[in-house]
Amino acid sequence: MQLKWCRTIIGGQTCSGDFIAYTEWGNFCRILRSDFGPSAGTWKWCLIDCRSPFQDLPYGVCEDKGEVVSLVKRMFEELRDRKNLEFQRPYMWNDGKYWYK
């Protein structure tokens, strides 16, 4: 199972600095760049897979994009290797496209 990335699509439009890490089974984590305020330039992340063992740490902030991508990849690999990834299967339309894309 591979982790893939795409821009988050909300209302048919994408925003810069907003990404979803996903697999063929569902979404894993969302990362979002903060553009305003005292946290401008930082990256927020939030696990969105089901029943993660990281219950005490479902979200956080990293200083840059490289750091947040590395963190998400490490969490995914650990969960995959421990066989703790539990996604709800995404809903499919008749044309086979995922509802969140």
C-alpha cells in the first residue's frame, strides 16, 4: 500500500498549500499551510484515518513542508508495518471515482 498526495478539493476548487495524503483505501492525513497571523509559514497536519493508535496526538504543527511530509510518511509507514491502518472504504460513484476527488 502506497501513500499518495493530491491537493485538497473543496467545492470543486483547490487551494495552494492544502494537501491530502491518501491510499486506495481512503484518506490518511491532511496538511495545510498557515498563511496569516503569528503562525504564518508553518504547516498544520491532522490524521484522518480511522482508529489511529496516535489517539493522543491526532494533529500538530511543523515548521516547514519538508518536515510535515517526512512526519506523515513516518507515521504512515509505522501504522502500515504494524498493520494498524483501518480506513473506511471510500464511497464510489458508478464511474468509479472517489467522492472526495
